[in-house]
Amino acid sequence: MTSENTVPLSVLDTSPVSAGQTSADALAATTRLARSADEAGYARFWVAEHHAMPAVASTSPGVLLAHLASATARIRVGSGGVMLPNHPTLVVAEQFAMLEALHPGRIDLGVGRAPGADPTTAAALRRTVEGLGAEDFPAEVVDLLALLGVDLPGRAASLHARRLSATPVASSSPEVWLLGSSTFSAQLAGTLGLPFSYAHHFGTGGTVPAAETYRRSFRPSPVLDAPRLMVSASVLVADTDAEAHFLAGPSRVMALSLRTGRPLGPVVSPEDAARELAALDPEASADFFARVPGTQVATTADRAVDELAALVARTGADELMITGTAFDASTRVRTLEQVAARWPAAVAA
């Protein structure tokens, strides 16, 4: 064990829908995963916001979090994240202030600026084609904080945010995080003095520069005195490397579809994934998956923990979040349990 794997360990889930399953099946699997994470000692359990995607059932984080908070006992639950430009800031603030009032000290509000949807769906969510570039995102974050009772020095909230409040008499507040996969988001989180969660699991290769930008840009705020960085990684473990590689096949098919514009259906089985991947051009596919592996850490539990600890050491992250795509929910549960059993911070919790 190294000091790197003593940072808090958390989970991100998208409620993946596997072939032959319903949305109800996917959400039941998310509930099972949240309970397993709670029992295994994870610090946080976050759910995503995606729309009009056949493989994702997590469309409304606030609704899902109300259920998960009631289904668990200890773990913090939160959004990873709410795509703020899709919603009026007051609606988001009210939802999460209510969640915090129902489950004090257990609610995280992670916000991002990406639409989490194609342009047509984003326009339907926002009821306009204006603002799809999310240029107003920094001002929206300032307004959101103001509605939750946090005024940032040197950052003027809009008139409505200054006049309104998310809840009449708050006794505590949700923990607000800024999410991102670019140096833009890293710099914004730093200048606003917010904790920052970087989507390393996207595999864009900019994790270390974003971490450096965040720390360099950081200014203390009423929210945070010092930088707090979390990075995420996609992880799947099994008894052997070969088995882990086989079980990660569906994530490679999904990565291929996302990056090449192929139809994106439900998560396929490992057997179907193996057949589909075998039909690809070997040289071209080897090059693609070297750059976009689908699952970044697919190996045995001991090796996975070593790789995750190396990621923490490389980035200087204060927290680590793991996520994963697998056909069977049992594979995801087993991954959480096996990693947590070897991670001191989870064991202590």
C-alpha cells in the first residue's frame, strides 16, 4: 500500500441500460450499486445527467438522488453532474436545497456546462436554441451559489439571484463542485474557489494540465480555503487480466460508437462485443483502442489499485472517483467491493 491510496474513494454511475433490460432494471442496478458503495466505505455516490441515449437511464439526477439517499445510510450522494445550462438556476438550487434539508450533510451538487445531449435534445430541454454554447455558464454558477446563500467576493450575482433564496430557512447547504474535462473548467473552478472534479475517464489526455491549471488559478473563497481536486477513472476488475479484458469488451464497443458516430444502442453482452470487435480491421482498431481504451483500468484488483494509486500520485488528486460500463451489474458491484477492500480510506470508513 502507498500513501496515494489513502485519499477518499467515490463512485460515479450513469445507470447503464444493457441489451434486453428496461430503464427500471437499470435504475434498480444503480440502487444496488449505491447500497454496495455505502457498505464498502466509499465517500460519495454520484449520478450523471444524460438525455435521449439508449444506453443511459440517468436523465434526472435530482429525482434519482432523492431515492438513493433514502436507500442508503451513510454515503454522500450527488450529481456528477447537473448540466446547468439545461435548467433555470433557481430550479436546480431549489431541488438540491430540498435534498439537503431531507438528508442534511449528505448532498453534493456537481455542475457542468456540457449539454449531456445532442443539440436537438438540448434545445428541447431549454425551449430555445439560444445559449447552446454555454457562454453564460460562469454567471450561472455565480447565481446558483447566491441562491444557495454563498456570495463570492468580486462576483456579482444577477438581480433575481440576489433577491431570491432556494429555501426559506436553510440549516445546511449542499456541497457544490464544478465538473469538467478541460482547462477552461479547471480555471473557472480555481478562480471561483470551488472544488473541482476532472473527468479523466473521458480519456482526453488533459488530466495533468487541468490539475495544474486548477491549482495555479485557485483563489480562496467562502466555499473553500485551499484547492480540492477529484479525478475519475473507469475501472473493471476480475480474477485475471484476460477475464477483465473480456468483460470490458462492451465498454470498447460503446467508446467506438461514441467516437465514430455509429448508432449507440444498449450495452451489449461481452460475447456480442467480442464478435463485433473481432470483425474490425485489426490494425486500425488496435490504434483506436490504444487511444480510447473504453475502460482505462481493466485488470485484477491488486493491479487496479496500483494503477489507481499511480493516477493519484501523478495528478496530486485529493479524492478519486471510479466508474465503469459493464453488461452485468454484478460485475460493477464486484469491482467496487474488490477495490474498496484494498483501499485504506474505504476500509476505514
